Amino acid sequence: MPNVGAELASVPFGKMIYDMASAIARSQVALDKASIQLVKVLANTTFDYVPDVVETLLPNPRQVKGAGGAPIMDSGGNPVMVTGVLVQTDVGDSFPLTLLQAGVNPTFYAFTNSTIEVKMSITSTQESSNTFSAGVSVTASADFLFCSGSVSSHVNFSSANKFSYSVTGSSSMSTTLAPVPPPKNMMPRFFLVNAIDPTKVTVSQS
Amino acid sequence: MAMQMYMVAFNGDYSQDISRDIQHHLRKCNGFTLMVMKTGIIAAFDDGMVPVIQSHPGVKLVGGVTLSPQGYAADRLQRIFAENLAKQLEVKAAE
């Protein structure tokens, strides 16, 4: 008879789990290294940042002109004026800002869920067939001083046994890779010192 | 398959020709250039295309990035990305 327990015990679960965990650990290290390298790239990429643009609307009165450029006067002989507007633009001094400061963060990934699935099918069939036949033949003859007889018999027995046993198995491994917030230890801290009031220092971290 | 934002860092010093070549490469991979800098390109493309983009000789590294709203210029970057993306999107007429 098939021993299902023995078949299941023969599945190298321990090795499968170890191999998968080892592969995940190696992949995680490689992913973290790539993300750290990206932090360096983002921290070294600067662009000129214009912090503010001040637009001031100033009055710009002007006289309304008619045909031929002649000024239009009202009934009292005063020139007709419109308020007009003048936009004065004051662009603040630009300063270099890194992409990290600007708000571009590297994506970190983590393996969140891993599954090992083993499917096993054990099939066992047994067929047995027996045939039995028996026969007896009796012949007898008699004469005046003589008689004879014979008895014959036969027995046929045949037996057939078929036995088949098969085990099929399949395994699948799956893992989920999800983006996670940057680990605190891998991201730089930003110290914002207010030069107007040096006691005000803000520390932030992505 | 999902469209994500990536930083495509250049291999070596900045060259306008290489930068342009990588942008064409991105376009062939159905990607979009969001912003170009001297060290690389911030682009959006399908995550299945990462190995193809990475295979370009001018590319040093491809890494996923996100925009943190706490950044000093996050809102402005977002606007720049949106404007550049809008210029590359093809609007098809309704049939």
C-alpha cells in the first residue's frame, strides 16, 4: 500500500524554504543597494530654484485718445483718463536645490509576502482476477466377465494481479514586491536653520 | 504592468547628444520625459521596460522615484512634470 506520509516527508521543504529565503535576502540587498545609489544621484543633482516671483500691480493712468491721436475731453474740458495697470515683476535670486530637497524621493522596495505551494498526487490501483474451472469425466464399460471404468478430472486455475503506483508533484513559489517608505537610516536629515532667528531650527526627514 | 516614475541616471558626464538619444530611447519604449537634468532624466514608463531602458549604453542606473509633498519644490515639480507630459501626449480624434 502507498505510504502518503512517507511521500510527503520526502518533499525537501526545508531546502525549498531556505533557498527561497536566501534568494529573497540577496534580492533585497541588491534592491537596497540600487536605492541607496539612487539617493546619491538625487542628492548630487542640483538645479537653480527660484523661490519666489513677486508681481506688483501699479496704477498706470493714461489719457484716452480719439481719432488721429487727439485726446478726448469730457464736457467740462477735462481729459478723459483710464486707470491702466502696470505689472512690475521682481524675480527672487535663484539658489541651487538638490532633487532630494525639492521632493524627489527614491522608491524602496520590500518583499512583503512569500508563498511556497507544493501539490502532490498519489494514485494507487490494484486489480486481481482469478478464474477457476474444474471438470470430471467418468466412463464405464461392462462385459460378461469384465468390466472397466475410468474417471478423469481436470482443474484449471489462473490468477492475475495488476498493481500500479504513481506519484506526481508540482511546486510553485511566489513572492510580492511592494514599494515601501524610505527607511529612516537611509535617508538624509534636513536641518533648516532660520538665520533671522537662529534659535529656530527645523529638522525633517523624508 | 504599471506606469511609474523613474530617475534615469546618465553614465559619465553630461552630453546633450546622449541625453537626446536616451530620450528617443524612452519614447520608443512608450515612455515620457518629465524633466531633464545634467545627471539624468526623470521619466515615466511601464515598469516592464526597466531592463530595456537600463540596457542603453548611456544609462548608468534606473531607479523608481516618488514625489514627496513635503519637498520644497514638490508642487512646482509636479506642475513641470504635468506640462512636459501634456506636450508628449497624443490626442486622438474620436472615431
